Amino acid sequence: MARSGPRDMTDPHENHTDLLHLRAHIAFCLEDVGTGSPHGYLPLGPRTIHSDGSPSLGSVATMIDVVGMRAVGHDGPMVTSHLALRLPGRPTGSALRSWGRSIRNGKTGGTALVHVVDDEGSTVGVASLTGAALTLGVCTHVKRTDGPDDFFVRRPHPTDGPGPEEYIGLEPAGRDGSMYRYRTAFHESLRNVNGVLHGGGACLLAEQAARCAAIDIGSADTAFDTLDVHFLAPGLSGPFLTHVEALSADGDQRAFVVEVFDTGRDHRPIALGLLTGHTP
């Protein structure tokens, strides 16, 4: 998982004026399969696979975020409060699909279970998502007017980058002992339709920070297979600062704790992530 060059981590994201919003960038869409259960479709390609050939957990989590929220089926506005994903291997084929079902649906939100399958229909991953109901009047952001819901739009299969590293555009921001820091601006491409940081974008940010830390501690070949993110508050302003603590290795296992802060909102914490993996 060696860096392909300094551009991946340090080139200003603002120079890439052609970058699409997250769902369009990874060509995610929902599929209408006529069963009443939401199904997601995610192409595997240069925008959803890292340069080392491993799938981007953050991209898969973006699919889980949409499918899981739809599966909960809560009658009212919701935000994702927790997402956990386990993807133990390297999927083959041209795409991943997912389907979700509601486990709990109550007045305060709900929880969904989401299966991730490959082209042949074999289960390659599983995830859980919990959504929390929004109380009217507590949101301070302004919803963008993007037109009608386009979740079902089948976008062209991407054949080129930028890949996950360049799309997020993290920059090193110093180190304090075992704590590594990285920062990025609040790029327009990372906003959801409400104007706040997309849940999948937060997962991508946590994943990429952990991958940067793995490189910086000399474990560049870490194969990440688990992502677990608690969403603490909406990302509203930016820039975002990540603190990554690389835990002591246990054999070939690696674990990274990632805290994400919104520096434009009094440095308040907005996400807490745990990513684990192993070395070959």
C-alpha cells in the first residue's frame, strides 16, 4: 500500500474542479428489484479500489449508508448515528451489490442489517447501520436544492480516477507521540443533499486517515477489513482534522482509532472510528 507519490496526499483538492459529489463519483445507485427491500449497486474500479487492489471500505460504507437508511424505513427525517462494516476479503468481479432489512424501527430511529454480495451473489461482507430520528428545528444547515431524488440513476462505470486517496486529499498535520494528525478542507464534493458532511464521506475520511497512519508507522501493507464509525455530530464548517492513534500490533493484526474534528465549529468531535486490518 505504498504511496504512489506526494500528489495523492498533498496536492490541493481545490485544483480538481471536475470532482463529482460522492455518490456520483463512485457511480453508486439503488436498484429496483421489486421485492420491497432496498438494493444497492457499486462498480469496482479505480474510484472504489485503492492502488494496492484492496476495496475502499469508505466507498462500500457509502453504499451501506444509503441502503441501510432506506431499509430502516423510519417515517421522518433521520441521520446515521453508527455504521459498522466487515469486509474480510478482496471481492472479485466488476461490482458489489447490497440489500438491507430492518431489525428495529421505533420512535427514536432504527437499525438495519445489510449484506454485501459479489457478482455471483456470494456474501463477501456484512454491515449494520443505526439511524437516529431528527428533532424538528435542531438543524442549522441549509438543504441544497439538487432537484429530484436521483438515487436510482445508473451512472457510467468509471474507468479512471481520481482514486480514494486523491478524492479525500488529506494533508499531514503533525505528530504527537503515537498520535498522527491529518487535515482536509470541507470540499463541496463531500457534502450530502443537506449540505453537511456525507456519512460515507466521514467513513472515507476515517479510512484514509488510518491508511495514512499505517504508511507513516511502516505498516503500508496493512489490509484493512473492518470499519466501525460512530457519528457524533454533523460536519458543518470544516476544515476537518483527524487524530489517528495506531495501537500496538498483535501479531499480524493492526488497529487504528480515528477521531474526526470540525475545526470551524470550535474543534468539536464529529466522528469516532475504529479500523482494523492485518499484514500479509
